[in-house]
Amino acid sequence: MRIVNGVILFLTLGSLAISCDSKPAPTGADAPQPLTEAEAAYFQEQGQRLAQTAFEVLSSRLQAAMAQDGPAGAIAYCQVVANPLLDSLAQARQATIRRTSLKIRNPLDAPDSLEQQALQQYADRVDRQEALAPEVKLVDGQTVAYYAPIKVQPQCLACHGESGKTLNPVAENALRSAYPEDQALGYRDGDWRGLWSIRFIRDPKQFVQ
């Protein structure tokens, strides 16, 4: 079950990191121009809004499913509804949105190469006990990626916690059936779990003064 987790969101440009993909970049006139300060601020704000909206919608739907059908019913609900719901929210913003992690539950949430790189960078910061903040990265001349860390909250532990402790026994049995290769377990309150991964289409024309 893909329990929705809290998102740490920062609005200040001081917390904003801007970088390019690690692939060899074109040179000369064909090289994509770096994000301007206005673009960076815009995509930071849009990413925050979309991640927060997705969190609120998924969280409310999940709580309703949990209240009506219990942990097993909520797992079934998430398995079927979560990704299509995210897709519908993203399409309204002409974006794509995913939740991904180094320890996935649903195979559909496996990171692509760029997300894998971002996840490893965040994992390294966790190891160094550094603060985690959202980032905006220029993927190429037409695409901008926004990443925001997901941290485990108390309500997440029923389906992402430690077996025999915080993990709900009913949920644990349902998860074994629904996700035989589930890795998204064993978390504690406050642990870093993964990223919101949002990609936008870049249109520099809209920032022309």
C-alpha cells in the first residue's frame, strides 16, 4: 500500500538547488540555457502547490477508505486509484507527478535514471544528517524536474512501519498478498522515505519581459 506521506516544502530561494542532468550536455548555441531566477522561483512554487494538492487529495481519500474498509480495503484502494488520481491532477497543470523511492512498494513507482540519481543524492544527505529541501533541476531545454522529500508521519506507520511493532497485522497480511516484493517497510516516524517527482514543460517565452 502506498501510504501518502508528508512533504517538507520550502518557499525560499535559499533552499532551492538548480542543476543540470549528468548526461553530456550540448555545447555552443544548441546548449540549453540555465534556468533564470524567475523560472526557478516559478517552478519551485508550482511544484510545491502540485505536491501539496496531491498530498491533501490522496490523504483524504485514503483516510476515508481506511475508515470504511479498514487497512485491507485501504490497500486495495491505493493499489487501484492512487496513480490514476495523480495523473489527473498533473494533467490539469500540464505536468507529470510521481512518488518514488529507493525502497518501492508498487513496481510502477520504480525510479527512472534521473530519479535514481536524485534519490541517491538525498540518501547521501540523510547519511550526512543534512537538512532535506526541495530542488528544481533543469533536465533538458524543454523539461524541468521538481523533487520534494517525503517523510514518514505517524499515520503512515500502520502500513509502512516495523513488523511486530507499528505495522498493522491486518495490513501486513494484505501487503504480502498485494505486493510480494514490497520493500517499503520498517520505517519509523520522521524517516525519509522518498521523493515527489514532478516534471514540467519549460517555456522560456512566458518569462520574457
